Amino acid sequence: MARKALAVDVRIEWPAWRKAWPKARQDIRALLESAAKHPEIAGAAGEVAVVLSDDLRLRTLNAQFRGKDRATNVLSFPDPQFPLGGLALAHQTVVREASAQKKPIIRHSKHLILHGFLHLLGYDHDSARAARLMEGLEVAILSDMGIPNPYVPRARSRA
């Protein structure tokens, strides 16, 4: 019996995402399809929505789903149209964080999308043990894609 594939619907609500990440749709699909093949989560199949939006939209979603009246970088939430759920990213927050961490916005966004996807699959970081498991999985999957460990600050060059 063939395993059902992962379907990824990418919606760009905030126009600044198009300039910041021209290949967002194809990159996000490739990211999540690759993640779904990782041995730890190889059973991940179904439909997921990824929404690239802004701080105001994330603030609204965060208040609705988590009771927190503030923007956040990424949010995972149930979506009746998509059995696995939905993910949303806030452009302004992601850009601000990437700049502060001296990371390319696309690389930071990929990490956040993967982080949110793992939440949809039931992973969390509510305890030290759960956080180590989830972060280890993120690092392994990102490494498979040539993305460095997002939890280790990169040394600054003096050149």
C-alpha cells in the first residue's frame, strides 16, 4: 500500500515576502517534503498550509489560538481545510530576528517553518528533554539540506 504524500499549500499574504524570498513556494514545498522523508518523522503525510504574512496577522492568530496578544515569528495552528494544520510567519518579526542573529532571512525562515511543522506533528519544547529532542531533529533535518545549526551563533570574522 502506497504511503500518502505530503501536500503543501503556500499562500503569500504579505507582498514583502515576494521580494525577500522569490522562490518561496518551491523552497517551502521542497523543505517540508524533504523533512517528511526524515526517518524520525517519515510517517508525515497529509495537507499543510504555510502562510507568509505580517506581524498584524500573526498577532491576531496568536491571540486566537494561544491567547497571547502579540506578534510571534511563527505559529502553528489547526486549520479545518488542512488536516495537518497551518503555519504562519510574520515578515517584520522574521526580518528583525534574522538581522539581529546575522542570518539570511530565507535560512531563518526555513528553520522557523520546520520548527512549526514539527509542532504540527506533535513535537514541543515544554520540557528540557522535549526541547533537546525537537531541536536535535531540527538540526539534523536542516543539516541534511546544507543549513547550519540555527542554535549555534556563528563566529564573527575580524577581516
